[in-house]
Amino acid sequence: MKFVYFGSFHISADILAGMVERGAVPMAVVCNPDRPAGRNKIITPPAVKQLILEKKWPIKILQPEKVKDIATELKDLGTDVFLVMGYPQIIPESILNIPRLRTIGVHPSLLPTYRGPSPIQSVLLAGEHETGVTLYMIDKDVDHGKIISNVKFQISNEETNTSLEKRVAEVAADLIADTLPNIETITLCEQDHAAATFTQKFTSADGRVDFIKDEPLEVYRKIKAFNPEPGVWTINFPGHEGKRVKLLAAQWRDNKIHITSIHVEGKRPIKIG
């Protein structure tokens, strides 16, 4: 199966690593251009490009400012499918329709639930006990197309955004490697659009908590979901009132929240509790 992989982020790179390990190697990847990053604004390649360069894989790297600018190059590759996971640009239909079998999306939830930009964070915020990965045909609407295949798995009580991303990447790589060789024989399934739920993009404001008034379980779930980004913070942490304190890690024991790591503004992160 000849395919091109669209993705830029760390989870995109983790899935790519898993695919290559399982023998599903793309002809090319499409990712963001290199951008300034960090306090010193150092020009930095996206995670997918970094991975390919580190591994010295012979995979062509395309980094258009606008994906439509590489339409001719994509057509010339003669691909069977495009595969998209964590690519921040809107891909026009003219690009989606280039491959012989069109374009497949990889979504880290059990569609139609948790459509949109933050499914991993949102399932943690909601206290879900299971999630999954879905492969679906991309159409003009967000996470809306027919389902090709999916797989579900359990979420542990201690799961964090970071650990759940890693698990999603492993499951997604397995699902992709199993599905691509059989894609032409799979019967597609329409989503139950009436059951769809939607996620939002979270900001620093969403991470603010009132350490005294907010429900402890809600604070705990935010700490699991919002670290490292956009982060969880408060200005009334006991012993540091009036200062902005980031809540970096916590445990849930005996129906109580136990904060285990904080970062007080102007100081180094510390472990407590």
C-alpha cells in the first residue's frame, strides 16, 4: 500500500515510529515548516521531521506553507491513500481526493464521541474509563466521515495526558498496520451523527483552579489532562497564597487529592506530599 503521512506533532511522530516498526512505511510525510520555538526563538523542525532525521529514514519530507502548493508533487507520487494524524492545516477536498482510495483520518477517540481538537484531554476531564482509536474517511466536516475500523481500550485511574498519548500511539500504529493492507475489502460504516460529542481547544484560562472552592476530583482530572499544556494553576495554594502556583502532578488516594509536585512562580519545581 503506497501512502503519504500527514502529521507534525509529537503524537504524530510516535505513531509514525510505530508504523515504521511494524513495516508500514510512508512514501513521504507532509508536516509544518520549521518554526521559531522556545524563549530564544530557535528555528526548530516539527517532531515528525526530527524523528525522520534522527533515524535517517529514506522518507521524503514535504513542508509547505499551504498544502495546496504541493498538489502537483502529491499527484506525481501515485499513492493509494493519504493518512492524516495531527496535521494542523485544513486540507482542501482537491487534495483529499488525490489518492486512489482517498484520505484516511486517525482520531484518538471512539467516533462519533469526542470529535474535534482535544479528545485525549477531554476523556480524562470527563473521567472516562475507556477510549480508543478510530480510522475514518475524511470528508468536508470535522471527524465526520465513514468509519473504517476502530479499537477500544481501558483507561487506568492514574492515566495522564502524556501516558495516554503514548498508549494511543501504540494502538494507532497497530490499527494502521493491520488495516491498510485490507482497506479495499473493508465495509465502511456510517457514524451515528446524533450521538456525536465535541471537544474544544483548551487555553491557560481553562487550567485555572480555585484550590479551596473547586471540587477536588475536578482539580485532579485537570492536572492529569492539562499537563504539560496548557497547564493547571492557582493563586490560593496553601502556604503560597497570592502567588501563581502551577500544579504539576497529583495522586488520588482515599477519595482525596494529594498534590505531589508544584512550581511556584519565580522558583524551581518541587515535589511535595
